[in-house]
Amino acid sequence: MRASTTDKTTHPALIFWIVAGWVGYCLLPWYMVEDGLWSFEWLFGGYPFDADYAPAAFLIGQGEKIWLAPLLIPLTLPILVLGRVKSDPLYSGILILSGALGFGWLIAQGFSIGIRGFNYDWLASLFGDIRLRQFGMGYGAMICASAFLFLLTQGIAARGAINGDVFVVSAIGGVITIVTAFVFFPIAKMLFAAFVTEDGAYSISVFFAKFFDDRLWGLGCLWGARCGAAWNSLFLAIMVGFITTALGLAFALVVTRSGFRYKRALRALTVLPIITPPFVIGLALILLFGLSGTVTQYFAELFGMQPTRWLYGMPGVLIAQTLAFTPIAFLVLIGVVEGVSPSMEEAAQTLRANRWQTFKTVSLPLMRPGLANAFLLGFIESMADFGNPLVLGGNFDVLSTEIFFAIVGAQYDQGRAAVLAIVLLFFTLSAFYAQRMWLGKKSYTTVTGKGDSGVHPLMPNGLAIPVMIVALGWALFTAAVYAMIIYGSVVELWGVNNSLTFKHYVTAFSVRFEEEGIRWTGAAWDSFWTTITIAAIAAPLTAAVGLVTAYLLTRQSFAGKNAFEFGTMLSFAIPGTVIGVSYILAFNVPPIEITGTGVILVISFIFRNMPVGVRAGIASMSQLDRSLDESSLTLGANSWQTFRRIILPLLRPAILAALVYSFVRAMTAISAVIFLVSAEYDMATSYIIGRVENNDYGLAIAYSTTLIFVMLAAVGLLQLLVGRVQIGRRMSQSRTTSQEEPT
């Protein structure tokens, strides 16, 4: 019986990964080159015979690193399936064997052999000391590992998993692998410290002694003392989640459901706090509301009151976090509010429902996925925030700052830091499951494959007035905070000598034109260009991983899906300080030895910010009817073509949210970055912190102000490149009218 055309093994991906595996093994440096992943100087430095740059095949030929020789077997096996049909059991069997054997051997030798030979005594006693240092994986090992992984997924797909869909199985396998490597592995290495005793042994009693510490769970605030850090963090996160969701919805409604004339300016203003280093907002609030702040002194003189330190503690942290995290809720909700089908709202009005009834019974219930995701992100962000509580917390202890002081303070107690991280993770998971229970299994689909000619109705007057007051009031407050930031960058000495000057900008960003070309002489240029480069690399990778993950979670069913979703949110739930320390512990030694390189910064940003892309994608994809996918598949497109040509164009708000958030967070992150920067790869925020520690506030504020304007330009460019999704055929009555006017 002849095999069908679709059953033959001419799949280009199979040939690609077979070739890629051999290229990685025979042509590319197997280990990490000294100059870093981005450098290609190895091509001119003794390649391929120099042991530092040699591919695995050349190393084996020279009698070194003989433990890499067994990889030749799984590299050769896939060649045997060329020409076989996919229904042949040998086809899937050989691919699964090859992938599992090769990937498993890479992991085994990677963790067994370290910088001093064997990592385990029993291996040394069995095989003897090898005295050969193994470096971290380089180009060759990375590509070879990828080849084995995707040969394995193709074999699993050939067995009929998820209807034999190679793209979906490969996407699941790829995301699981990178999340395991760069989220679960470093966090697990960090959390194991919670059970470690002083002599290096493991003990459950040590964990419970630290877990039930009164400093963590005390309720002294009920009778005038101080509450534990766990309760403080929980109450603060709940308030921040509700307030930021409400404000984000208010801004989204003003932009999409009102006749407000300055929507673009309002939209830009809501994004401002997210593109600002968090400690800068804290400093601006101190300048306004601190003991000697402008507003505090004004009202003290006006009413004859004694100025107080009311800002330091929960009120100040709450205000700062609301300023910082409202844009996250707005970025998630704007796509959801725009995505509600206009025809459904018009249908309700046709049935004699007024605008308030339409909003309450039709529009608002369809926004529930966005509201739930916005609250969850605000809750998690508040839990993980480090900069604002550090600047404004005072005696108000929260989990993130307690973890920081447990790691870098005089006590240096990694076990306590790990216990605090576990408590924080418990709160985050509780919020995650509460969100799932609130959403339930209801359908929120509003976008089908049919055209929609409706126009979104305006908000009812009873809602529009308070929404406009709240949104515009908060916008004015945000503008005042940023006016103080800009003012602080052009004064001689903040709070002492307020004469205007541009010397801080000149010191940081001076440029000299010479015969050889432009010379960047400013003190901040090195960290600035490094930050731009790292953020530009991390942003599209973050968006890609996040949206592919969202597609898998909303469109596919597979075993372990809940654990898969939990893994994608884990890095977001852990404070950046823990992420930074765990990355140092995990990636300072082979097999992934990337500490001190730009790669570790890119990876930390990808997996720290990926959940925003995931949640934004889930919120938007919840409104896309599955019949869109089914129609595309019925017409002969595969899953990859459906995702690329049907799903992605309808996810522009989610893509924009992921790109904007990941780019600006890479530009402004501090808690994890402070542990991961090096002399060669210094980021803008770590440079600014250094200026603050040296009391050079003017230069620090000037640098921060420059970053704000750079990121505003980047956000505008991303908006232009990504565009916006248009559900209805008619955007607005005014636009229709303008199009009908003669030219």
C-alpha cells in the first residue's frame, strides 16, 4: 500500500535539526568562549584547533573531553529514518531514542563534570580523577542540545501526540525545557537553602523554625506594635491589586469609550510610571510629601500644623506602587476593552437596554478575563516589588526587602531568604487559583471569524463622570510627580541649591566630534548603550516566548497543563533579589556558566517579564473564537501557519503590551540586575544606584530623565510598528464623516 503524501518524511524541520546537530558538534565552539556569546573573535584566534574554541569533534580528535564521544551515536541515528514514512514505528522510535539519549547524555555529563573534574566522589572512585576543567556550554553544545530536543519532540509528534502536530509538540517541549532550565532550576537551587543547617546538612526542623518566626507572622499592629512582613505584604498587595485594576479600567474606558479629546496624551501619561526606575518615583514623592517636601511644608504653613513623616510606611509604598503598576493594568485592559464586540453592545441597545444596562450586563462581564489578569499582575508586582519599599518603607517590613537584607545584610541567612520566598510564592499561588475560580469555565469569546460593523457605545453619564474625574485626577498627580523629577535634573544641588543648570546632563552625556568621528565622552554612555542593546535583544524574545506560551495554554490541551502554567508565572512571583542570587548560584559553574556575561542579563529579563506577555495573550486570546483556528486548519493550514497568519494579527494589543513592558522593564529593572551586572556589562539602573550612593543625585535624576524620554520614543515606535487591532468596520462616526468629505 502506498503512503500518502502527508505521511512521507520530507518534513524540512527534521532535515534542519539533523544538519544543525552535526554543525554544532563538528563546526562550532563547544564551550563558552572567553570573550562572550556575542563575540566572534574566536574565528581568528586559533579556531578550530585551539582547545578554547574547538568544536567537540576536534576536541575528541586531540584526545580531550572524551566524554563527548558517545554523542556521535544519537547524532547518527536520525539519519536512518530519512526515507521512512511517519507511520512506521521505527520512525518515531528512532527519533525518540536519539533525542532522549543525546539530550540525557548532555545533561548527565554537564552536571557530573565541573570545573575541578568530577562533581561526585563516587564517579571519581569509579573512573579515576580526570583533572580536566569543563567550561560552560557554548554555541556548539547549545545548538546540539536544541537539535536533540526537537528531534525528540518530532518523534513524540509522530507517535500521535496532540494529533501529531509537530509545531505544538515542539513548542510545548521548547517552553518546558527553557522554563525548567531558567526558572525551576535556579529557584530550586535557592530554595534548597531553606533546609540547610549550619554544618551543611538538611533538616526540616530548621525550615519550620524559620517559617513560624514571629517577625514573619506577628500581628502586633492590631495593638499598636508592628505586624509581620507576610501580613504587611499580603494586605498591601491586595490593595494595590484592586486600586491598580480600577485605575487601569478607568483609563481604558476614557481612551476607548469617551469623547475625551486628548486621549493620546492621556495614554502616554499612563505609561510614564512604568518607564521610570522605581526609586526615582520614591525620591519624587519624598520631595513632594516628605518631612521637608513642597506639599507638606505648604499645608503645614497654611494650617499651622507640625509636619509629619506620614509618607514613610504603608501609605507611601501604596502610593508609589499604585503609580508604578497602574500602567500594567492599563496595558492589559486596553486590549480587552477594545476587543469586546461592538455588535453585542449594539444588540443590547436594540433590545431597549440603556447604556448603563449595556455596560453592566454585556460589556463588563466580557471584560472579566482582563480584570482578573490585571488584578493578578498588580498583586504579584506588589509582592515582588523591591525599590519602592526600600525607599519609602520605613518600619513597614515586606517580604521582598526582608529577603534582600537576609541575603546582603550582616546576617547573610540564605535559609531565611528561601523561607520568605516560599511564603511569597504561597501568596502568589493563592491569588492565581482565586483568579481561576472567579473566572470559572465561562466563555468570554466575542471575536469570531465574521465581520463586525458595530461601534463601541460611549460610557453612560453616571459612569463617565466619576471615571473621568478619577482618571484625570490621577493623571494630574502623575504629571506633578514627573514635573518634580524633571525639575530635580536641572538644579545645582537638589534641596540645597536650586539654581538651574544643565551640568548633570553634560557630565553624563557629553559628546565630542573629532577627526576619527564621534567620541562618546559622557560618563553614562557605556551603561546606556549596554542597556539599550540588552533591552532590544530581550524584548522581542520575551514577547515571542510569552505569546507562544499563551497560545498553548488557551488553544491546546495536554498533560501537566496546570503545572506548565504555574511554571510560566513562577519567576514573576519571586522577588528580583532572589532571582539575581539564584542565577548566580545556578549559573556560576558548568554546564551553564554565564555569570558576568550579557547573556545572563538577557535571560533574566526574558523569564522575569515573560508572564506579562503570557497574561496579556491569555486575556486577548480568551476573546478569539476557536472556530478561527478550526477554519484555518480545515482549509489546509498547519498550526504554525494558523498561529502566524490568523492568531497573531488579532493579538496586536497583547504583542504591544509584551514588547513595551519587557523593553522598559529591561531598561529600568534594578533588584535582579544589581547582582548580575559586571564591569563589562553595566546597566543604567546599577549606574544610577551608584550615583545615588555617592550622593550625586543630580546626575542620577538627569540619567533617569533621559531614560524616560528614550523609552517614550521607543514606546511610540513600537506602537507604530505593531499597529492596533480593528474589530469593527467603522472606527468612529467622526472618522467616517471625515472620509466622506470631498478632497
